[in-house]
Amino acid sequence: MLHFACLGLSFLSALMLAPPAVAQAEEADNWALSGGFDLLELRDGQGDSLFLFDGSFSYGNSRHQLMLATEGGGALNSQIDEVQARFFYGYSIGNTVLMAGARKDFKPHPGDLHAAIGIQGMIGTRLNWESYAFLSGDGGLIGEAQIVYQLPITGRLYLEPRIGAGWSAQDVAADAVQAGLTEGEGTLRLRYRLTDKINIYTAVVHERLLGGTRRLAREQGEARQSTMAVFGFGFSL
């Protein structure tokens, strides 16, 4: 983790020593705050109804960003049982953002801290993708990736299919996880823009365990997949 920090400091030092012409050009590219919560939703299916949130915020310009992302959730009418925050420095190259920082878990493992790297990108105006890797203090390596597509139906109504997957480089007995692909999720949201900054949506989401993690859940008699109805809204600053 110290190695990641040293690399980050070296990179920032190089930026601070940039030629005056570059510095003046970047001063003209004003820094601004952007972001919001893409997902604030209720999921209902077999078992407990769930509440989930997923938001991200960025302060920066067209090249440099300081980024905060937070996500979590829990059973409805109960306390939130999963919360994490991610802090990144982001550097944009065209439609791609390279990120380095840290991930802090508050629940269910409040002591967990990971070094984090990530990459986000856009293809055209409708397809967004992102991928992350997290390295724990004891050498555990995990990651996740996601693709989101927006398909306009009318000026305010659009479909949003989303596919995501998680992976682990090693077995994690405490979390009943086996090395390889561990879980996948497919969601189809139908969003309606109330204003330029607020939208509401309904959706169906299907989650399933994958690979060795799925086999382990089967052996232990645990649920291996679920399908739920979703209702929610999102907003941006």
C-alpha cells in the first residue's frame, strides 16, 4: 500500500513542476463540483426487502479530479449493514479517467482498508464502463467491473441496461468466496427524467453467484441467485 502512495506523491510532484504555460492553461480550466446519487432504490423479491444507495462526487477540471464514491445498503426497516467509501485522484485522457486512491469499508468490516486503482471510460455518448481493483493490507486482491448503456425512447424516457461482475484473486473463507469470478448482476432500468437533474425509475435486477463461490454456496445450502423488482430515483448536482 505504501508503494501505491509513493507513486501517487511522485506523480503529483511532477504535476506541480509543470511548465508555466501548462499551469496557466490549467488555471483557465476552472475547477468545479459535480456528481450526485445515481441509485437510491428499494429492491423487493424473495426474502427481505432491501435499500441500496450508490453515489459519486468529483471536484476538478477537465484533466484532474478529486473523487469520492460511496455505496451501501441493508434490509428495509433495519440498520444499514454495508457501507464503503472510495477516495481517488483521477487523471483524464480523452474519454478515459485513470484513478488511484483508497477504499475504506465501514460495514461489515470497519477495519478494512484497501489500496485502489480504477479506470472509467465512455464509448460514444451512450455506453459507460468502469473497472476497479482493490489490494488489502494482507495482500488480498479483489475487483469488479461494470458496463452501463443508455437507450433513449423519448426525450425524457430511456432504458438503462447494466451488467456487472466481481472477482477475487484468492479464496476468502471468512466471506465464503472462492478465487475467480465470484458474482454477477444484470439490471434493466426504465428511467424517466423529471428535470435535468432528477429522475425516477423502475427496474428488474437479477443477481447470481458465479464459479467456485456458487459451488460453495450450493454445498452450504445457501441461496445462489435472486431476482427482484426495483423502484428508485437518482439526482445530480
